[in-house]
Amino acid sequence: MRPSALLRGALLAGTASAITLDLNSDDSIKSAARTAADGMLSFYHGNETGGIPGLLGDPYYWWEAGAMFGALIDYWYYTGDSTYNDITSQALLFQVGPDNNYMPPNQSKSLGNDDQAFWGLASMSAAEAKFPDPPEDSPQWLALAQAVFNSQALRWDDTSCGGGLKWQIFTFNNGYNYKNSISNGAFFQLGARLGAYTNNQTYFDWADKMWDWVYTVGLMSDTYQIFDGSDDTLNCSEFNHIQWSYNAGIFLYGAAIMWNNTQDDAATKGKWEQRTNALLNSTTRIFFQNEIMYEVACEPSGNCNVDQQSFKAYLSRWMAATTKVAPWTHDTIMPLIQKSAQAAATSCTGGSTGNMCGTKWTTGNWDGATGVGQQMNALEVFQSNLIDKVGGPVGNKTGGTSQGNPSAGTGGDINPQVPQSTITTGDRAGAGILTALVLIGLVGGAWWMIV
């Protein structure tokens, strides 16, 4: 369990004001990460008496808790500190839902494909990092990631825009008619990671299919800008051109994994190298100001909402991870991570403890904001500086221990209160299944909006 409130208070009371970060010292980086993590968990009460494991509560949506526990898996991976392992496992297993695919019925009122995916990505990280496996009678990390992927593969929607996933899962939710980049990008990245872990081509084929759809429909421009989404009632003929850092990060890491796993095919390798480089160039151009990471769509105007206040965490996470699977990106990415981490530390002078972190890193001081997102941003960018000290993601053939279930997933899509009819193994997208992939080409030239 998480340290008690009394112990946590003692830990914070014993921490000097502000966060001192020496990037030449692993101990300093780990200490900064620990302080940021402890501050983040001061907002979490799910493991306390009367709490619900895995839930942050208002004003935070369910998905951000999944993202937070993904950050704590990263924390263990980078630092070796197991302080938060028990609450992380408890939360990840408590929120799996009746079908073990991260679709708890009490979240149906706002459950999107992206929400489900962030919990699945956390489980994928647990498998890749060899995070301690759950008890044998519990669903396993790899199987949970497969369950999310399989559930979403069945939602591929050809009724509009030539394919893709809708944002929301249920017809009664606002946003059901929106096809957004984060939902489709998460599916793309999860497919690439599952392919890398299991060595099964089906997952790579789905990732290829998703990338082609995103680009062809125009959610990704010729200059590799990734737009937020489009209304499928208009057949994706118009776009919301706002750009978010987590969209850039999710596609960047997925593309890097695809490159890493196509090295026997020179043409395909070259294609994914070009895509990875182009995404990296676009990302560094758009989401960095004087080499410091910032959320360009909302930070300058000071109107980032609760969700958006956490987006830099995921860009930090996936940029660092990219260096591990595409080493030629290292010298571009790491100076940006380092400078951003130093800037983030200057924002961590707020709150009653004197070391809570702010939203903006470009101002050189605390901006008065605090929250889970701000702490998670700082945590991920701090600990990302340890990427050269840890191994890369493991898989079935490289030391992975997590047990999979190719038939995992599905259930609950039609009505949260009524079990879905049984889906046969042949309908699933799991390992060992040969899926026919035919993506209808779209005349998308007129739809590509280049900013």
C-alpha cells in the first residue's frame, strides 16, 4: 500500500523547499522524481479506507488515473524504488471491469476508446518493464493489453471516413460522432508494442492499417502535424486543427517501434525511419519553446483544462522511450528532455510543501497551479533522464515473463448493463490470428489541411 498520510506528511516535511535537480547525479534525478511522485499521490485516496482503488475523483476523469499509474510503473522502471508498486498493482487490477478489458460499467457515462487505451498502455508498460506479475488468479499484464486491443479492433468503423475508431464507445455519449487522433493513435501504438512483444505480425498489420488511415483521411498532414479530430457525420471532410503534444508523442513512439521491428526489410525500414524522423522534426518544432517543452495550444493563453495539464507527461514518456528503440533519435531528443527537466524543476516551488510543480515550465518560476497533471509532467520529464541507465522493453523472446491471452477482450460495447453476445476466437485480433487487411483508399488530397 501507499505510505500512510502520516508517513507521507513526514516525508514531505523532511524535503527541502523546491526541487534541486542535478542531471549529472542519478541520485539527484531519483530524488526529484520521488518528490514529484509523492506530490502526485497526495491527490490520490483510492487505497485509503472508504476509497475506490484506481479512482482519483473530481475533477479528474478515469483515464488520467490510468495514465498516472503508468507513470508509477515508469518510476519503478527508472529508479528501482518499489514504494508505489503495491498501490499501482491494486489499482490496475481493480479497474479491469467484468470482462478484464478495462471497461468498468461505472465509467460508461464517459468511456472513450482513448480512456480505455490509457489503462491498456499502462498494462503494456508493466509487461515490457517486467513489473511484478499479478497473482496467478488475476488477469496478467500482457493479457490485459491484448484485451484492450482486441476490444477496439472490433470497433473499427467503415461506416464513415473510410475506417478508424470513434472517440466514444457508446452511442449515448457526447463525442460518439468524433474520430480523434488520440484514440486512433493509442490503438496504433498499442498494436506496434504488442507486435514487438509477441512477435506476431497481425498486430503490426493492424498498426500499418491504422497509420495509413490516419494519414489518408487527413488527421496527419503532409508535414506530420497531427490534428485533434474530425466529425464523422461530415465524413471527416473538416478538421479540428488544434494540436496536442500527446498526439505527437503517441505516434512518434509507435513509429519508432515499427522501425525497430522491420529491420530485415530495407524498404519498410526506410519508410518507418522517414516517418519517425518527420514526426520528431514536427514535434520539436511545435511543442518546444527555446528547447523547453510546452503545450502550445493552451499554455500561452493560460487556459489548459485538467486533462491538458497532463499532456507533457506523455510526450516526455514517449520521447524518452523512442531513444531506446530508435537510438539514432537520442542526440536530438535527450538535450530537449534535459533542458525541459531543468525548467520543470524551477516550477516546483509551490503549495504548502514548497515543492509542488506548476503547469508552465517556460517562466522560470511556479505559476500558481497544482494538480495531478502538473506533478505527473514533472515526474516523467525528471525520470526520463535515466533512460540511458535502464534496459529497453522486453518481449517474449527477450526475457518477458507476462502471460498473454490472445482471445482476451470484448464485452460491454452494446449496453453497459447487458453482456455482449459471445465473440468467437476467429473474430478477434489476438496473436496467432491471420487478419485480412483491406483498407479502401480515400481520395484524401482535398482533405489534407496543411497549416
